[in-house]
Amino acid sequence: MSAELVIAAPLLLLILLAIVQFALWSHATHIAQAAASQGLTAARAQQGTAAAGTAGAKRVLDALARGPLTGPGIDSTRTAESASVRIFGTATSVLPFLTLPVHAEASGPVERFVPLPAGSR
């Protein structure tokens, strides 16, 4: 009986830690996606910039990512037609020697004012 317990107990603990690790990685991915979406909202506004997208994403990361997402980085770009925000980092590690990368990206067209043609009202 004790020989089985010696083998089974560490294995069960390892499985439990793997479940916790997956939950932390999933939570970190959701935080990164929320930050990318918020950054995209700021970057694609009519007078928005890539710097505004970075600032919007940074506000979300400062508020949410202190635990599950470590070493977050932000990459924002904006052209005349599109904007994108990319968040990257690693999930907090529970299992030794395991680092899981986290990546999220949001992109979309920029908002533009297009006047209605004359007589279309």
C-alpha cells in the first residue's frame, strides 16, 4: 500500500500543478487579448495613433496583468488604412523549468470620416 502511495502522490501533485499552470496561462492569454483590444480601440480612432494604442494597452496591463502575465511587451502599428496591437509575454510559472509564451493580437481598419454625396439625404 505505501509503495503505491509513494508513486501516486507525487504524480497526482504534478497533475494538479499542471492544471493550475494551464489555468494561469489561459488567464494570462485572456488579459493579453483584453489589452490588445483596448489598445486597438485607441489606435483605430479617427485621430488615434500607434502611441495611443500602446498607452491604452498599457493601462489594461497595469491594472490586470501583475500576477498571471510576466514581462509583457506591446507592439502597436497604425497605417492610413489599418491599425494593430500585439501583446506578448510569458505566463507565471508554477512548474519549474516551464515557461509558456503568451501572445495576443488585435487588428482592424481605422475610422475615417466619409462625407455623404450631395443629394443623398
